[in-house]
Amino acid sequence: MDRTRRVDGVAVVTGASGGIGSATARKLAAAGWPLLLCDLDAARLEAVAEPLRTANNQVEILAADIADPGFPAQLIEALGDRPVGALVHTAGLSPPMADAARILQVNLDATVRLVDAVRPRMAEGGAAVLFASMVAHLPISPEADAAFNAPLPAEGTAALLKFAPNSEAAYPLSKRGVVALAKREAGAFGARKARIVSISPGMIDTNMTRGKYEISDGAKAMLDRAPLPRMGQPDELASVAVFLCSLGASYVTGCDIRVDGGVLASLGV
């Protein structure tokens, strides 16, 4: 297999108007991928897409709510008969942005539906990259661990709200579910000669996290003791995601990649 060649198919990026999503879109475009960029706001999506369009680069947008149960059908319609060569799923909510139920719906229910939708459309050699979080690896109760490492019950995360009394508890649980999903789906993706992985970012300097971490003494303390004592940049996450989509990562699947500056290692996790 020629690892200098990208996989055939479209690269889908969710959360594409955010810091990590837009950085990923730029790097995928530079690598020659045709793009389908997804997020809530059409104007913000177009601001990301327009500079990336060239004679050789097709860049489309899909403005929709990924938490809407109808989103997968909208995505499949936008793809037409084209396969998915790459999926980079960055869309999600952090604790200050919503209540526990909404965080679980967006971060986990929507991710499960998205994976179900793209799995049969994956190109040979293609990859799905799901964004989790370093907090997914922090210790939790055995009951919650078992619940969020298992497939979702029929009613989705609504049945798991008892483990998430608030948004601060819901966020790491939702991301633990994403890590488990990537591991659980590796066999099904492998049957299509495709791959699926998750990425667990640490503290990344984006609009979504900046306000939270600048006022948190606990977060500052974790950064200070990390091997790389600084916040990460969106481009650093995007570089890992784009590599994982490439043929250079063709033997990487079913695992979680920590991109946290060593924070978890410094905590002994």
C-alpha cells in the first residue's frame, strides 16, 4: 500500500467551525481531501470553507444539529453515492455549555448514531477519528464504568442519567463512552477494511475551554506538574487526527490516543 496516497472518499469533519475542527479542515484540505464540513451555523461554516475551496479542492457544508436524530440521514443525503474516506468527529459540549442530559445526548448518543451511519459507507483504508477527552481516563465508580463501557441501552443515555447528577459529572462519562465505542466498533470497521480510533485531548486553547481553564486553580496545578506544562494548540490536535486518517496509520485501530502533554502520566493514570 502506498502510504503517500490518501484514501478515496470524502473527509467529513463535525464541529468544523470550532478551533480543533477548523484546524483539522485546513490540514485535510492541504492534503487534498474533498471535504464535507458539519456544524450548527451555516455562516460560521462558510467562513471556514470558503478559503479552502480551490480548483482542486471540493468543500461542502452541512449546517445541522448532530444531536438531532435526523442528522445521520441528512449527512448520508449530502454524501450521495460517495464513500467516507475519513471522519473526524470533534463536535461536542463541555460542562459550562449545557446540562447533564444535553451533554450526554450530544457527546454520546449523537456519536453512536453517527458511527452507525458512516460504518457502511466507509471506504477501504478509511478511518473514523472520534474526539474524547483526557478526563475519560480518570477513576470513576465501578458501576458507572461498567455502564459507560457497555453499548447504550435502547433508550440511550437517558437511562444513564442516574450516574450524572450534573454537567461536570456527565462530561467525563460521555467521553468515557466515546473511548469505549471506538474500541467496541473496531471489529465492525475492520470487516470493511476500515479503522476507528479515539483521541483524548488534554487542555487545549480553544474558545470552548479557554474560559473554564483560565479560572480553574486545579487545572493550573495539573498543567504545572505535566511534562509539557502548557495548554495544547488546536493545530497540534489536528495534526494527530489527520495522521490517523492517513495511510501512514493503516495499522492503528480500536485504541485511544492521548494528546494531553503528559497530564495523565503525571497523575499516574
